[in-house]
Amino acid sequence: MDSLEVFSLIAGLVGGLAMFLYGMNVMSGGLTKAAGGKLESVLARVTGASPSSHISLELE
């Protein structure tokens, strides 16, 4: 295995990991936009707290 093959393997692994993480970030942003308000209201109902208290906990 020469150095070019090793570099190609490492570049492919790093590139694939970067694309996976980017896709996860985009997907989580889309889910947040799609279910943001509804998810907050469900959390408030289940926990008995107001949605603003959940937001303040996330910011700390």
C-alpha cells in the first residue's frame, strides 16, 4: 500500500464523515422548523412547565 492509496483512503473517510455530519445538521434544522412549535407545546404538556422554561434551560 503506497502513500497515495493511504491518502486516498483517509481523504475518503474524512470526506464521508464530513458529509454525514453536514446531512445530520441539515436534517435536524429541518425537523426543528417542521415541529418546533408543536414540539414545545407537547413538552410543556408532558412536563407541566411553560415552553419558555425549556428555552432558558437550553441556553444555560
